[in-house]
Amino acid sequence: MHEITVLSGKGGTGKTTITGALAALAESVVICDNDVDAADLFLLLQPNIQQREPFISGNTASINTEACNQCGLCQSNCRFDAIQQTDKGYYHIDPFACEGCRLCERLCPQSAITSSKNDGNTWFMSDTRFGTFVHAQMGPGEENSGKLVSFIRKQAKETAAKNNAGYIINDGPPGIGCPVIASLSGTKQVLLVIEPTQSGWHDAERLIQLIRQFQIPVTAVINKAGLHEAMEQHIEEQLISHDIPLIAKIPYSQVFRQAMLNLQTIVEYAPDSEESQLIKKVWNTLAANKTQITN
Ligand code: SF4
Ligand code: SF4
């Protein structure tokens, strides 16, 4: 199977809208929402959840103050400054600073420290009208989204292999941080969705530098074209200088909003529209790239 990751650098570029439309066009696909910190592809795909499981993202330590003899060994060895002493001399662990390394638990001479598993995240395997959908929901205050992205991508790969699916399409997270890196490793090609604004290009350019480190083939679309012609021109010139093919310029259009209000992708809602034709062109290019990359 061939894995395509859709990324944007900046949030709000229309990446998820385009990902949903590409999933509608792919004949045999597993879809994976890598944007676990702010997952919203489910709104468009309306999944029928088949499997729901907790995801253990790590551990958090805590101190039993009755067993503790206040020797201070844990505090002096915690490299994350997660252990504090109160005015009354008690030691306690800040759960938001604790990285769950469990060193303090091993060092404590009184066995006063225990660790509990962080199980506030949930992942799902769902049916949709386009194919199997692997997605997740992070609990309040939970972290380690990169680890969760790697996990759900593994689930998507196993499912795609089992279903003999031709494609995995990943809706990637914004930014260039850990969840984006977790989305990139092992993917076969990246579609970059760029909004023609100063911040849209700024964030896309940072992302291009990151993708180059992975040596993954990249193509681009400008979404919301028509918002800022001078910026569009600048982006087109920059893409040429970065040797990144621009597949299409998709106009800023109310049809996307209408499609979303109908809980449909644009290729379902308005299949003959100019916007749908452009997204079909994008899909055909990605599919053609698959043949080239495979060969
Ligand atoms: S190492 Fe154990 S006994 Fe010593 S201060 Fe920490 S919790 Fe208390
Ligand atoms: S588990 Fe690690 S990070 Fe957390 S308090 Fe103990 S030593 Fe510090």
C-alpha cells in the first residue's frame, strides 16, 4: 500500500477538507487522522465506531507521604524538577512536570513512590463510507501526541495490509513538532496545502525544510486562491526554487462551506464544480506519483 500524508504547516488552510475529498476519490483506502491534538476529520467522515481502546501514553509518579521519610533523594535526582518540598517538609510530585521516567520510584529507599499509567487518550477503528478510519481523541491535560500518532499509523498500516488497501491517507497535524515528525516517518509522499497568506507561507516553508530531512517527495496545492494575488505569485516562485511541483490552485469558495454544512466532501456535494475538478486533478497526480515512486 502507498501512504500519502497531507500537511500544511499552519492550521486552518483547508488541509482536512482536502484530505476528506481525496479519501472520497481513492478507491481502496484506509484513512488516518494524525491531527490527534485537534482531531476534526471525524466531523466530515461521520464514522461508525467499531473499536474503542484506551491508549497508554506514559506514567505519572506520586508519593505516599506517610511512607516517605523526607530524605530528598528523589528530588535531587529528578531531572525534570517535578518534585517539590512543601513548607512543612512534605515531598510531592507535580503531575504536569513529571515525565514518567520512574527513576524516583527505583531510588526511593522507603518504596514510597508509585507510578500510575496515563490512560486518558482513546483511539478508535471505525467504518466510513470511504473505508476504514483510524483516529484518536486526547484526554484533557494528556500529552505525548507524537507517540499516539505513531501508534495509530501502525494500526492503519496493519489494517491496510489486512484489507489489501491501495492507499493510506494521513491527515497530518499543523506545525513542525513531534506529531508532524511522527506523521512523516515512512510516508511515501507528502501533499502540502498552502494558504496564500504571510503566515501560511511562513509555516509551509518551515515544514518544507523539515520534509527535506526525510527526503520524501512533495507536491503542493495553493488552497483559497484569490485571497492575495501577490502572495500567490511569491509562493509559486518559491515553490519553483524549492523544486516542488504545484498541482493546482483551488479557489476560495463558498461551495466548501456548503459541502461541510451538508456533512459531505466537496466531490460528493458538487462533483461537477470547478473545485471538485481541481481536487480530482490533485488526486490523479498523487496516484500517478505512486506509480513513479513504486517503480
Ligand atoms: S526518595 Fe522516597 S523517602 Fe526520600 S523523599 Fe523521596 S519519596 Fe520520600
Ligand atoms: S518519574 Fe521521573 S520525572 Fe517523574 S518525578 Fe520521578 S524522577 Fe521525576
